[in-house]
Amino acid sequence: MVNTSHLTKVFTDGKKKITAVNSVDFHAEPGQIHALLGVNGAGKTTLLRMLSTVIRPTSGTATLNNFDIHKNAAQVRESIGFLSTSTALYGRLTGREMLDYFGGLYGFSGSELKERVQAAIAQTQAEEFCDQLCDRLSTGQKQRISIARSIIHNPPILFLDEPTAGLDILAAQTVLTFIETARDQGKTIIFSTHIMNEVERLAERITVIHQGEVKGTGTLTDLKSTTGTTTAEQMFLSLISPQEAHA
Amino acid sequence: MTTGTGTKQVFLKELREMARDRRVLQASLIMPIFVIALFVFVMGVVQRAVTEKPEVRIAIVGVTFIDLKEQFPDLNTSNIDLVPTFAEGTALVEEKAAQLVIETTLRTDDDGITITVHRVGYIDSDPLASLALAELKSQVNARNLENIKTVLQENNLPAGLTEAEQVQPENLGKDEGLAGSSIVSLLPYLIVLWAFYGGMSVVADLVAGEKERGTMETLMVSPVRRAAVALGKILALMVVCFIGSLTTLAGVFIAGSIKSPLTENLFPTGLSLGLDAILFSIITLVTLVAFFASMMVSICAYARNIREAQTYLGLLSFIIIMPAIFSQIIGFTGLERATWVLWTPVLNTALAIKDLILGSATISQLGPVWTVNLVLASYFLWSSIKQFRKEEIVLRV
């Protein structure tokens, strides 16, 4: 599970201070898809980066799988799989070599590593192209290898940062199906998006973030009810800019 | 995960990727061998031209070919132009149609002896003119000596008096194998240079490229230690730098092994190198590439993309080249053994490699070289790890 408590990140640009994430609290359970909904620049990626221990929070804390992001960074990283469209592959490695590499970085070796790699390839149906150089793969095939890379260590928590941005409909479908399968396997899934269809299809719980602050959190039904709206889009607009939603 | 395990994973992955990168093969293998081989042949051409007395044209003022043959019986008259005045000869020299203009006059000194004076016009910056002038002086000196011998003999004095004092030079250098080659002083400069340029061609892609492509974040999310990532990349780059410098030697050996009239005089004592010279050169090179690789990784970890990294590396290359070039001319200054030279990075390494090839390196010379390189390598390793531990490694793109 994932718990955050007053998680805050302030960036300094010369004398200017920019609060990217301001005292964010939310909670995500195993077997649950939790959507972080927000426009570009809302603070979703910064939040996920803090949770994955890539950057340090200015204040506040979070626990993932009962590991504290400050005290147990290594265990936190072992507990998460991270996927986004901006995370690329190594073009001069084959898909299998890429998985071998990351499997090794997660501490697997020998027959265990081979089994893990084979399982990830099978799970993402990448058998046909996993021995080709990543540079020669199509966008959809690359995304499958990326998914296989993110689950090579069978993490209990998955962070998906706008995982379908820039993908065609078929490649996006692969990702969405993967998210549903992972949820069914009991993983805690936090995915950031600004695509309402994905939210309506997948999210059990939603946290709306705008300008670094949580504007609302709950199920889609709860949030619609609270805002007095009927669609996810209206609910979102209502929370981030009440005037636009009612215009 | 231990740092060692992560380092091995990163190191092997980087080597595998680089082995498949054409730029690495071109910059670290093919180019050094090709450039050095070409360079050796060019040096061979130059040396052959110098040793075989290149043809020079001489303008001589106001004499006939018959007079000329009497004065300079060894002269090849086909390379001589007869001109009526010194000014006309000067014009030929200025046009590079001749290297020397010679006007011969006679005068009588205070003792009543007739002295033949050769007024010689030449352009100092023309190397052929300097060679021709030196040859002319040598011929005149030889004739003066012959005249003195004749006078001594006419007065019943021994002709050997003209050589009563002699210089007997003995080369104490260990001119065996590669040490006997005239290109030995240039070799360390090239080895040092390719150790840097071999790595420079790939390091931007190795570190800043990961940021640009978005693979750095994936790597940082994994449990591998940041120190292991930095160390793995530095070790992989060291291999490329090392190969780059060794291929310089390979180029020399390939060019020298080809039986060509152009290169035969460049390696009069063969191409061999002593085992201790090889061993100590390898140790010296390893310390140098450790310094280069860690410095380049540190700089590229700071850069936000490949282009920015290449800009920094371009500027850095000038700092590396300067002491390397100085190593070529320092022998004329007498500063080779100065303390500050021993502790100056790059310069000290180039000189140490030269002395190792010549068989004159000492541990008191190599000690400071290894110390300087290892201290700098350690500093830049620390700096690289620091860069990788900063948030900017992901954010500064």
C-alpha cells in the first residue's frame, strides 16, 4: 500500500521558490488503481518521483509497502515498478538483454534471472521480438518491453506516469490491459493521467491535483456527487476551476 | 544490492552497448590506427627527403659554368641559374625559383692574403635554403682545411695538425627497438591524445545521452547504488580510452611492419619494446585513463544533454592538448626533470611514457605521475558519484 503525509516539494530557481507539490496526502490500497488526475505541470510527475525516491521531498513523508521513503529508499525502490512514455529503452540492446540488465540490477542472477526474464516476456507477449535490438522495434513493441522491464522483479506497487501519452490506440490498449491485469494480481497501482476515458475505465480512486495541491480525492462517484457534476470531465473542471465547469 | 554487483552490471552493459556502436569502433580503433599509420608514412617521406639531400636551385652571379666547375667541382650545374646581378638572383629567391643567390668576389686582407668571399642571399624561413646554406658552408670549410693541409705539407709540417683536437661523439641512449626510432618523441603525445579522444567520442552518449533519451530515470528508480552506476560507467569508459591509446601503438607497429622504402629508415633498430617498458607503460596508461574517464563522466553527468556535454568536452580538450604539445618541445628547455613538470598532469605522463620507451624512466619519475593521476581520478570519481546522487541527474534535462 501507499500512504503519503504532507508531501511537499519546493524547487529553487535562483532567488525564486516554486512549490511543485504542496502538502499532498493520499492513500492507495493493494488491488486498487489510484489515478492522479491533473493537467500538465500540476505536480503529478514530481509526486511520483518523490514516491520512487528519485528526488527528496522538501517536507512530509510517505510509506510504500511499509517502507519509509527517507529511511528505506533501497527497499522502496525494490518494491516499485516504474513506467512512463518518457522512459526509453537502450537502443543497442535487445529486449531480452534489456530485461537481463534490469533483472541483474534488481539482484537476480543465474537461473532465477532467466526465469524472471522469460516470465516477463511471456506476460507481455513479447516472444516474437524480444531478441531484436530495441532501436528496431515499433512503438507498441517498445512499450511491451518497457512493461516487462517494470515488472521484472514482480513489484507489489506500480507507478505509471502518463503511460499512454503519445501512443497509438493499439499500443495504448496494451498498456491499459496490462494495468487491469496487474490490478487483478493484487498490485497497488498509481497512475497519473489527464485522459478522462482512462480514468473512467480504470480508476477505483482518484486524486485530483492542481498547481501542486490536492483538490479532491475519492471514488469517481463520490467526486461527482461532491461537485454536483455528471461526467468525469465536468467533475475535474469543477475541482480545478469551478467557474469554467459551470460556464 | 552491493555496489560491486551493480558496478559489474553497469560496466558489462555499457561495454556491450559500446561494442555495437560504430562511433566507438571508428574513434577508438579504426581512426587511431589509420591516422598513426598515415602519420608514420608522412614522417618517412620527410625523413627520406632530408637524408637524401633534396635538390636545391642556386642563382650565381656573374660567372660562367667553366669558372663554376673550377670553384665547386661537386656542384650539379643543372640546378644552377647564372644571373648577371645579385638583385636578379634575389628576385629568383623571392619567387622561390631558387633557394640561394651567390655572388663571389675577391679581396685582399691586411696580411696580403687573397680571400674569396661568397655573398649568399637566402630566406631564413625556407627550410631548403637553410639546408643548402649549411651544405655550402661545409664545402667551403672542407676546402679551407685542404688548403691549410697543403700549406703545412709545403712547409714540411704534419697535415694531422689540422685535426689535432677532435670530438668523438658516443650515443649513450639505449637505441634498441622502438627507442631507436626518430618518431619516439612524438609517440607519447599521440598516445595521450588518443586516450582522451577515444573516450571523448562516446562519453557524452554514455551519461548525458541517458538523460536525453530518458533511460537515466529508469536506472535511478532501480535499487542500484548511484556510486555503482558512476563507477560502472567510468570503468567502461576507461576500457575505451585505454584501447584508444593502445591502438596508437598498434598503428605504429602496423606501419613499421609493412616493408616500405618510406618507413625503413624510421625504424633502424626495429620495433621491439622491452617487457618492463611495456608493463610500466600499461600501469602509467591505466592511471591516466582512470583520470580522463572519471573527469569526462563527471562533466557529462552535469551536462543536461549530449550537445552541452560535447561543448564542455571540446573546451576541456584544449586543456588536455596544451601540456601534451608542450611535452614535444620541453626537451629544448632543459625543464624535463623540473619538480613542477613531474607534478603537472598530462605533461608528466607523456614524458614518462617517452622515457619508458627510451629506457630512461625511473621510479622517482613514475611515482609522482601515478600519484597525480590517481589523486585526480579519485577526485573526479567522488565528483561523479556526487553528481549521480543529486536530483539534477534526473531533473536537469
